[in-house]
Amino acid sequence: MSGNGKVAIVTGGGTGVGKAAALALHGDGYSVVIAGRRTEPLTQTIEESGDDGSRMMAVPTDVTDPDQIKTLFGKCMDSYGRLDVLFNNAGMGAPSVPLEDLSLEIWTNVVNLNLTACFICTQEAIKIMKAQDPMGGRIINNGSLSAHVPRPNSVAYTSTKHAITGLTKSTSLDGRKYNIACSQIDIGNAGTPMTERMGGGVPQPNGEMMAEPRFDVAHVGKAILDMSNLPLDTNVLFMTIMATNMPYVGRG
């Protein structure tokens, strides 16, 4: 199966947004390494891609473990020899509880996955991208509309997604000398298992419950592909893609 010579790593590539991104990149000719904790969803993504074994590889990875992250990037290099795109996508939420009742354990778990794992993956990507020929690459972080405004009772998720914006800006600045572009995509109500609850109603800032619209997650995959295909002298620093009628602009 012929490709375009470019290589991408997608964390959380077995489901939802990560799966959509992996399929879009693979469909455009990228060789794609997909990472996730569970082997079965990764295998299903490969099957859905129709790959013949040459351009998509699953590496079961817990990205909260720095050693497993190093193994992930090492396997990418062993198989494909370079890295053009990293999509830092793996993440998690937390139970919707009052801020003062959230346990330190849950807070720490969310920070470790949503923020620290992205930082370590970014470090590993930069080490590869600055040393390869041609030098450079692109790192895309999954922000969320929660990088801008919170939902009620979402302190851990919202705090980490605000922090992702800082990581994106710092990476964008520090990566310039290596021809590394860094972007953030903020997604609102893509149609994934994570957002199925939206149809049954979710809490609003005024205390009401309201059903919220969703949109086809394939559009997120296409957006990530479009960002990835830009020349490295051009960058979409921040992109927001959302269900048109979701109550975001007037939230609060």
C-alpha cells in the first residue's frame, strides 16, 4: 500500500477523535502509529483503515508511563525512520462533582494523562524532529472548548485543558528554531462515545439540564489532516471546530 512518505503518531488512536484522525491521516497516505491502553480498539482501527500491514501500526501504550512513551517513539523510528506529525490526543475527564469534593487521586490522574503525558510526548517528538533530515515537523494538541470556558463541576479537566494552551504556545515558540510547528484543536461535541450523554441532557451554568447537538467526528479527522498538510512555514495555531448550535459562545 503506497504512501506519501510522511509519518504520524496518534495517542488515543483506538476510539473517538484519535481514531478519526488516524483514519484520515492514513487515508491521505501517512504511515500512522496509533497508541492506546487497550489493544482491541487499536486493532479495530487498523482493520477499519484497510491497511495491508505496511502503513499503520498499533503500539499498546499507557502514556502516563514515561518508559512506555519512549518505547512508542522508538518503535515509530524503528519502523518508519522519521516523525512528521504528533497528535497529542489521549485524555480523560472526571466525575461531575463539586470542586471541593474532587479527590486528590482523581485530580492527579487527570493531570498525569491530560497534561504531563502530552508534555513528555512533546519532548520525545522534538528530540526526533530536530535531529531528522529534513528537520522539523508538526505537533497538534487536543485542547477542547474547555481550554476557553468550563462546564460546571469540571475543575480537573478544565484546568488541564487551559494548561494545554500554555504547552501549545511554549512549544510553538521553542520549536521555531527546529522548524517545528505546534497547533491546538479545540473540539466541541464531536460525535464520539464520550459525548453520547449530551443527547440526554447535560448541566448548564444556570443549573438547567439541556440536550446539546453533536457533529460527525469525521470532520475532526479532516481538520487535523488539513492542519497536518500545511507547509511547515505555515501554522494554524488554534482551531475551534464544534457543533454549530451548541451553547458555547453564550456559555455562562
